[in-house]
Amino acid sequence: MAWNITRLVFAVFHHHLPEWVRYPLLAFGCAVVVHLGLDWLRERFGAPLEESGADRESGEAVQESEADVR
């Protein structure tokens, strides 16, 4: 069943769509795959960059405020 669905999608995509529709859809699909892959790698191998940057900024703010109090 999955093979038949794959063949149907390929036939519609490859033969029935004009090039001006086919190539942007292909580029969008590739961009989604790359985005999901990078998101998976970020979750698997390290913390997201946004959180680590926010932690550093809040840590610096705390250190500066402590220095002002003393």
C-alpha cells in the first residue's frame, strides 16, 4: 500500500505539475527536511542556542547587580 501511494505521489509530482510549481515545492520540501534534521541534531547533542544565550545574559546580569550591591 505504501509503495502504491509513493508511486502515485511521484507520478503526480513528476509528470503532471509544471516546472514553475515543481521546483519551488521541491525546494520547500528540502528546506523542511534540513530544518527538521538540524532540530533533531540540536535536541540530541546539545541545548538550543537560544536558551544558552539567554542563560549567559541572565547570569551576567546577576553578576553585575551583585557587584553594584557590594
